[in-house]
Amino acid sequence: MLELMNVNKAYAESRKVLTNLCYTLESGAYVAIMGESGVGKSTLLNLIAGLDNPDSGEIRVNGVAISQLDDDAATQLRRKQFGFVFQAFHVLPHLTVHQNVALPLLLNNGSTDQVEQMLINVGLRGRGQHFSHQLSGGELQRVAIARALIHRPALVLADEPTGNLDPDTAHDILQLMRTEIKANGATGIIVTHSHAAAATADLVLNLTKDGLFLTQSEHRQ
Amino acid sequence: MKIMQKIGKLRYAKFLLAWLLMAAFLSIETLADEPVSRLKPVVPDHHLSFPADYGAHHDFRIEWWYITGWLDTDDDKPLGFQVTFFRYATDQNHDNPSHFAAKYLIIAHVALSDPATGKLMHHEKTLREGFDLAYARSGNTDVKLDDWYLVRDDQGHYQVEMQTDEFGLKLSLAPTQAVMLQGDKGFSRKGPKPEQASYYYSEPHLRVSGIVSRNNKPVTVNGSAWLDHEWSTAYLDSDADGWDWVGANLDDGSALMAFQIRGKNGGKVWAYAALRNPTGEVRFFSPDQVEFTPLRTWKSPHTEAVYPVAMHIRTEDIEWRLSPFLDDQELDSRQSTGAVYWEGAVTLTRNQQPAGRGYLELTGYVSPLTL
Amino acid sequence: MTTASLSRWLMLGEWRSHYTQVGVTLIAIAIGVAMAYSIHLINTAAFNEFSAASKSLSGQADMQVRSRKSYFDESLYPWLAKQKGIAVANPVLELDVAVVGQQSTRNDQKLKILGIDMFRAAQISPDLLGLPEQGKILDRLASDTIFLSPAAMEWLQVKQGDDLHVYAGLHTLRLRVAGGLVRARAGQRLAVMDIGAMQWGFDQLGLLSRIELKLQPGVNHASFKTWLTEELGATYWLTEVADQELRVANMSRAYRINLNMLALVALFTGAFLVFSTQALSVIRRRQQFALLRVLGVTRAQLLRYVLTEGLFLGALGSVLGLSLGYLIAVMALQLLDGGLGSSFFPGVKPNIFFDPAAAVLFFGVGLCITLIGGIVPAMEAAYARPAPALRAGSGQTVVEKWSSPWPAVICLIAALLFTQLPPIFELPVLGYVAIALLLIGGIALMPRFTAGFFSLLTGRLHRCEMGAVSTLVLARLTNAPGQAAIALGGILASFSLMVAMAIMVMSFRVSIDHWLGQVLPADLYVRVATTGDQGGFQLKEQKVIAESIGFDRVDFFRTQQLTLDASRPDITLLARPIDHDDPRKTLPLTDDVIPPESLPEGIIPIWVSEAMVDLYKFRVGEKVVFPVGTAFHEFVVAGIWRDYGRQFGAVQMQLTDYQRLTGDMSVNTVALWLHDGMAMDTVIENLRQLSFGSALEISRSSDMRALSLKIFDRSFAVTYVLETVAVIIGLLGVGASFSAQTLARAKEFGMLRHVGMTRKQILIMLAAEGGLLTALGIVFGFVLGWSISLILIFVVNPQSFHWTMQLYLPWSWLMSIALMMLVSASLTALMAGRQAISGQVMRAVKEDG
């Protein structure tokens, strides 16, 4: 589903982030990527999402070389195949919860019928007309998860989704993410520093200067 | 008209003080080009007739009444004074029916020599004749310029009042002697050419009483004065550079008048003197019998002009010495009419004996100003 | 670390990272201050110059005696000259004279000649003494000489020694240019003659215009004035120099009010611009401020920091603005040349005078506006509880808090009330206040209005399927209108004022056009160049003209200037045949009229212009007394007519009444109606053939109309230029706010890009937001502008110019302006949005908060 082939990315000569990175991820997998700060976790996510281009190498999503696409095509791909969850939630303040969740559907010209159901799924029944300032952090992330999954993407990318949340809420959110991603049959990649978060993944990968390595010990029970 | 000088370069329009004033103030260089004038010439064998000739003569270009004298305040401080009223015909605007039409101008000067101030206080005014605000009437002396006036009554008494911001005088003048006709029965020549002349009479030994005020402080004064009345249309000789004039009331009751017209080369263009003794007998001196010699000069700090303020005058056999009452008796009116001359009270000696008091006038010592 | 260095770090950091916004704020302050300051400079320069020019004519006089009529008998002069306490009485005859070979349809094309007595003038106004050729001093007293100021020589193309031909009634007068008035003010066209020569030459024997008085030292002015006023009686006016200044001020008032109006536009636009950029910059940093509060910065420290920042920006911007304003004023005066108020003092060139007090004042205004712009949101930021403020999107609530409708509604109600109040010192101060309140109220209501409108729109469109972009746009405009509205504040202010001015100017123009048609009904108007108080046509000439062939109707007009109040400019008395049965046929009457049949018997009716009502409280039906001819007479005010020609007031009466009262049979103007089929050119040619034909000023009414409108357009040209500048500033403000907001919304765009919005879609979204907002702003601005124009037309104009006009809406013009605004605002928004699609926004999602 996701193939990384000899991906190189450097921001400057002195700051090489990814060097000859190779990895292949099966469809339906739910993986966590860990690693030291600055090792290139977020960069990797941006490259996968087509928001940034590698210096060399290729990234394929469902067989499409996203790294070769122009911005519009990459955007189209992202619109259909990707879902995002951010550490800072990024729920638009001037849109209602319902509208926020419906955004990807609107972009894909889809029907917004499933929004209510999705809100129920993420535990926000009856909150559709609320605005972001009326929600707690956990609730905001639930909105974000709903938005990330509403258009049934093939790949959900989450960057420190629980970084702003307390452990209890974080636990709930992580469970929700896993449940929903699995329920939608999507592939999930979660970038995190949190071992608790990583523990919810099927397998945990460690990103180092030398590449992506499976961390057996972190493998889910 | 013969009297009109057909000479292009007339630096001085006229003659004696009045003409000098005109020279500075209303220099009439082009009048020589004017073909016809309405004004009358001065001719010999004309008989002055009084009292009409006390009054103004509008048919002549220039006319003045001129009074100088010595005064004593009640605390015996001497003062000198000068009062002059001019009437000047512009020889223009005769067709203009406007009351403002400037046909005649009235000009007046007043000056006071006060040793306390060390210099001459003076003031002058000019107006066009009209609206009863300024006039010189015929028939008898009656001249007015705003609130300044000089008027003669039927008894021959003059009243004069001239007030300025700085000083003022209000005087009565009473005649003690008969009128003194100058020259040939009032026909007074001013140059080698016969048309260079004026009608001229004097009234010496006028008894003066009145009030002089300085800085609004009035004092009563008494003294004696000399009056000249002169009118003419003629211009001064083209060679003339200025003149020196003296009029003196002598202690014995005599009266002396002498003048010389100086030439540009420093020489004498014309001169005249008349000495009348108390009995009324007049002795006239011809130009060659009159001689002016400077004794001492004074340089004006105001104008840089050098004036012979002390003068020696010889009239045939008589030696006169004139000493100024003050050195600085310069009348500088460049800010208004433009005339600059020295007009001062002097004491006289006759053959080294104190003889009396008079007024000396020195003109033409400053190059004429261009306005 | 001290808090001072914290402030410095914060400030420098902010300026470094947002130098565009800081730059825009600076420019906004600078332009706002510059416009207001330059207009002030031009205004005072012109006024000082007029004042000085007018003063130079009267020199050192303490007082001035004038008559109610323009000219009076000279017998007053000797009487005054003899009065105790008066040191100098200086008689003056002043005439505006037409010069042969020069157009003279307007007053500023005439030559002002002062007739003086040089001996008197020398003591009061020595600058007026002509300088003749050397040795020709008597030229100053001659009957055929004239002395010209350098500007007049240049204008008339003559030099010393040349002949100058001028009109004196039906004759021409040959004068010799005897010399110059070397000490006349630069640019002042002026001539001096001997007063006697002038009385004679211009047939003004026995007449004077004024007598200037210099008092003796030590005379008490006040008691002397009281005494002399009493002595002179009601026919004469005794004024002091201060009164004359007032008179000059009154003369140029209309002109200055026009400029003040523009200064208002500039100041308002500038203020809103500064306010919006400052407010946005503070809102943008709300979270940063909250963080500072969390870190332990006190409220006072935070406020102080924001104030310090504002102080720096305000000071820097104001200094820039002052220099810019000075520059603009200098250039404007050079470009506009004598065009400013030239009808009062033709050719006078005002010089800029640097007045430190005014500079300090305008510096202060700029500083205050900047501080106020920052302090309101800063207060909010400082007093907000830090925790919620830390959260994203909280800036929105700030703006919403301001939009409590009550202050705005109160502003609008107050504005309404103020329009009903009378003028203060004869200036429509409250009218201007009402305009300001209307703007403030309107702009404050803008967010609410925007939200209401777009939620309504969203509601309407709810049923339809909407794409992501339109949903986003509508949602933002509905739910976050505040920030958008701030952005629009500046443009709203400038656009509404522009609309207001456009409506006012066009209404004025249409009214004038209509009025010209009414007041110029005849085909031809024949005048003699007026000189002084004399009507140029005597009975003999009137007969000749009336008997010329080719005319259906011939009307004679007698025009005269009257002083009813010494501190005001003269009014005009027009005596002419007025239709007895229906005065409306002759005069452009308002509805306030007594019908001819109900006019009281035995009292002469007069019809007065609107200015007479405002300035002299003349009311229809009232009996009034004023001097006509040599005596006072009683009249009844029979009606009020519109007069756009004479803002200082005018009175019309029947010519027969005038002639009966004064015995003056002369007239100034003849109106001629052509026979059908007569060729205009033939008729004019015939008139020229008359014995006095060459002295006639013959004007076709069509030409006069065209000329009047041309003058009108020219005098409002400056208005258009400044309006345009105001709108450009407004657009600049939109650009600045939009780009500030775009930056503030970087995370939003980042997220949108993540979820799959293309660059194009984001640009479309921005353009649509900008366009929709501008469209709404335009509609709103139009309503606001229309309301303001009502205030201008029905309050400000009648109060300052004393005339009313009909409302006229120049639709096509307004539409094209609106369209231009729409396009340029959308483009501005679009350009500002370029940042929104840059790569940076992708990273912005990573920024916390």
C-alpha cells in the first residue's frame, strides 16, 4: 500500500534527514513511528502526504508515485486517499463541528449524510452545531478524527495526535483512532513520542539516521 | 515764456529753501519740455500791494511763509524755532473737477532748537489743498494744514500753532517795525539772469509770545522773530549748487538779511544783502559786495554732510561772525519729503561786537537724494 | 531579565517577523496624518495670504469707515479728518475695472484699482505708493497715470511707460503706466491711482469706498469706537482691523469648508486604516499575549508594552506623515497656483508657512489614533483570562465582543439628532459631527450586518448543495465577520464619503444647471464693464438698445452692492422687472412665497436669496428696513429664491420700485430676447455697431451657462483627486488587513491544504471572501454615503453656503465606481492571499496554537 524507495531528504547539506529510506507497508496495517526529535518523522509524513517532495527516491501510495505528482494531482490524491490528525487539532473556529467534519466530503463532492453517524461513532452525538470554542481538547481531537475518516481514506496520518491531551483522554482518543481506522479498513500511520500511543499500533517502527527498523519489543501483544 | 528755463539739466528745481525742498521732493526735470504753463513769471517794476500780498498767490509756482526766531522761556532758557508753510502749484489737474484733484500742495515744517536735547526737533507735513483741510488763502496770510495754521489778522498780528507728538508751539507774533521789501521794492533777483527772481518781503523784529511744549510739558515763552514771504515761478540757475542765507534781528533794532547762491565749482553765482537800521533806512549790497567765508565746519552724524556752521560774512565794510546756538540743527526729512538742510539759530557779532541773534540756513551740502 | 528588555525583544521580534504589517501600519499612519496636515497647510497658507493681501490694502490703519452701500459721499472725509483723536484719515476709492483686451466676465479678471491720496496713504499704507521714473514724482498726482503691481504688469503685459486702456462705463480711459508698486505682495494684482484722478476718470466724483483711520497715540480705541459709531449713525460702519479679518474669513469660508470636508475624509480614512491595522496586529498576537500573561507578565506590563509599541509606530508614522504632508502641500500649491479662492484676490500665490504648533497638533492626532487603535484590543487581551485566550481562534470572540450593537445604535441616533440642530458660529459643526457619528456607527454595525446577512444567505442556500469552497466562504463570513469588517472599515469610510461627495457634487451640478436655465432665460446679456456704483447704461443708451431691431423683449437690470453687516461681505441688490402676477416666472423661487395677490398694500416687496434668511434672519412676510439709495426704506419679504451665485446674500426688487426710491435711472445689464428668425451673430454685430458698442460685454446665455459649469467643475476637480486618494488608501487598508489575516490564518490554510484543497480553491475562496465582503461593504457604504449626502445637501450646504439643492443620484457614475471598487478589492484580497498558498502554510500546522 505504501512503498518508500531510496527516499532521500535533506534541508541543507548539514541537515540530512532521511537517507536512502526503504520500507513497504501492507494495506490495513496500523503502525506507529517513533524516533528522536529531528530525525525526520514529520518530514516523512509530509513526504508521504505529497506535501513535500523527496530529493530523490520514490514514494508510492497504492501504486501511485505521489512524489512524482504535481501539486494539484497530489492534492486530489490527498483529498481522496488521505486523512490527517494533528497534534493541534486544527478545527476551523468559524465552522461548526458538523461543517468541519463534512469538509473532506464537500471537497470530494460527496454526500454529507454520514456525518451524523460519524459524530456518533466518535462520541459527539448532538454536538454537530457547536463551534470549536465550545469543545474540550479531547472533543476537538474527536472532531479531527471524524474529519480524517469521514471520506473513507486509504491512509490516515496522525502526527502526535495526543500530544496536547491528558493521559486519560489520550487513551480514549488512541483507542478511538485505532477502532475507527480499523473499522474503515484504512491503513494508519501514527507518529509519536509516546510509548503509550505507540503501544496501540500493530507494530512500532523506529526511525533513525540509518532507516526504519521494527522495534520488536514494542510489538503489540 | 521766457522765465521757463529751456535748460535740460536742472538738478535743482528752485531756489532758496523752498526750491530745494521741491528739488528733493518734486523734482521737475521735464517741466522744461512743457510748452505752456498757466503760471505767471516774476517781473521787475511790479509793485507789491498790501494787504493782498500778505495772502497767497496761486498764479505762481511756489510760495512760502517762513518764520524763524529766538525764544526765552520763563526760566530764561533760550530756544530757537522755525515755522515754514509752502504752497506749491503742481501745474497739473486743472481740468479735473474732483475735489481731490491735486492742483496745489501745502507743505509745512516746524523745528525747535533746544540745547537741552542738543539737537533739532522737527516735523513736516504735506497735503493737497482741498476740503478746507489744507489751504493757502489769498487776501491776507491764512495758511492751514490739518491742525497746523498760520493766520494774520487785520492788525498785522500773526497766530501760529503747530503741534506734533514730540513738541509743539502756539505763538502770537506782533509787528514792531514796518514791512521790509527785499531787492528792488520786493523784486529780488536770485541769479545772473533777470528772470531768476522772486517777490520777497520780510517782517523783522516780530515780538513773540506764547507757549512751547516739549513732551507735553508746556512753558510760556517770549522772544523775537523774523518772517519772510516769498513767491516765484522761476527756477534756480543751472549752475547753482545750494545757498547760504541769514536773517537776523539785531539788538539795536536793525535787521540784516544776506544770502549767496553757490555755484557747482564752489564759487558764488549770486549774492545779496540788506541792512535796515532802526530808523527804517535800508542799505543794499550788490553781489560783489557780499562775501561768505566758512569759519568752522560740523559733520552731521546723520547724513555725513559737512556744514559751515560758523560763518564769516562781509557786507562791504561790515564784518559779521555767525556762531551756531547748537551744532546739530540739521533738518533731515529723508523719510518723508526728502529734503536735508541745516537751519539753525545763530548769534551774530558785528565787527567783533555782539550784535544780535538770527537764523542761518545752509542748503545743498548733501547730494540730492534719489527716491 | 527586565520587563523592559522583554518589551524590546517582543517588539523587535514582532517587527522583524511581520515587517510588512508594520510597514503598512506606518504607511497608514503617515498617509492619514499627511493628508490632514497637507490640507491644513494649504488651508492656512491660503487664508493667511488672503488675509495679508487684504491687510496690505489697508496698511497700519486702526479703524475703517465704510458705508452700507459700496460708495459714499466724500464729505465725510473732511469731517473725520478734523475730529479729535484721529491722527490720519485716509480716503480710498476702490474699483474693480475691466481692462480693454482682457476678458472680464468674472471678477478675478478685473483690475483692482485703489485711488489714494498719497500724502495720507504715506502715513498708513506706504506700500501703496507707486514708484515713478526718477525725477517724475509728480506722476503720483497726475490725472492720467496708474501704478501697477508686478503681478498686474505681468498679467496685463505692460511695463513702465506703456499705455493701459481700461473701461470707465461706456468709455475707455487711457492711462499711462507710470511705475510699479514694488512692495505689493507677490502675485497680488493691484493698481494705484491718485484719488482725484480716479474720481474724475471713472466718473465717481464725490465718492469714496472707505476711509481708513489712524488714531492719535493714547486714544482709547473702544470708547472712541463707541463715540464715533454713534456720531456716524446707521449709514456707516466703523470696523477695526479684527473685524476686517473676520470679513475676509467670511469671504473665503465656503472655500475653506470645502477643504475641511476633504480633510475630514482624509482623517477618517486614515484613522480607520490605522485602527484596523493596529487592532488586527494585536488580535493576531492574542495568544502570544496570553502566553506572556501565563509566564507572569502583569496586565499593566502588557498594556504598557502594547502602548510603547503604538507610541513608536505612531511617532514614526506621524513624523513621516508630517514630512509627507508638507511635501504634498508645497506641490499642491505649486500645481494649483492661483486656483485657490482666486476670485477674492486674483493671482495671489500662498506660501506655506511652517507652524510648529500645528505640526505638534497633527503629530499628536496621529499618535493618539495609533494608540487608540492598539489600546482597545490590548485592553481586551490584557484583561482576558489567559487560558481560553491561548486557544486557537479565540481572537474571533474579541471582535464579537465589540460588536455589541448599542454604542453603534446610539451613534446613529445621535447623528440623526445632530442633523436637526442649528449651526454653531455659522458653521455646520454639528452636521460634520453627525457625519462622523454616522460613519462610526455604520462601521461598528458592519460586523453584525455582515453576520446577519450571510447567515440569512446561508439559511437560504442551506437546501441547495454547496461545495466546500462556498461552505467555507459563507461560514467564515457568517461566523467570523468581525475581523473582515475591521478590514473593511477603512474602505467603508472612504467609499461612503466618496459616494456622499459624488451625490452632493452631482446634485449641486444638476441644481446649478437647472438654476442657470431659470436665471438666464434671455438669449443675450449685455453689460458694460462696471466701475464702482454706477450703472453703466444711462437712459439715453437704454433707449438706443431698447429700440434696436431684432428683439422681442428687453429687460434692464440694476445691480448694486450693499453692506448690511460690516463683518460680512456685501450683499447684492438686484433691481429688475419681476412678473407681477407670477414672480415664479422671473425668479427661481422656493416654495416659501407670498402669492402676489396677498401682498400687503403700500409696502415694497422684495425677494431674498436663501442666504439672506440664514445670515440676516429675513423671513417671508416680515418687514425689513435697509438703505436703498441714500435713505432707509421698509420692505416686505415676499419670497425666497435659490441663488448659487452669491453666497453672501442677494435681494431682488422691482426696477420701478428701485428707480422710484433712488431716482437712479442707470442700469448695469440688459437682457435681450431675440426675435424668431434673427441670427444671433447679426444681432451681436448690430450691437457692436452702436456708438458705445465696443465697451459692451455681450454674452450668450448658452456661453454663460457653459462657463459657469466649467468653473464649477474646475473648483471641484481638487475634490475628485482627493477622493481618489482616499479610496486608494482605503484599498491599501484592505490589502493590509487581508494580508494580516491571511498570515493569521496560515494554520487554517495549512489544514485545508492537508485535507485536500488545491491552491486554486484556496485562492478562489479568498477572492470570494474578499469580493463578497466588498460587495456588501459597497452596498453598505452606498447606504451610508447616501445618508451622508443627505446631511451634506440638507444640513451642511444650507448652513455653510446658504443654499439648498435638489437630490440627484448619479447612478451610472456610482455603479462604475462600485464596480471598480469591487474588482480592486477582490484583486487586493487575492494578492494578499498569495501567501496563503505558499509552502509555509504546510508547516504552519505544526505550530502549536
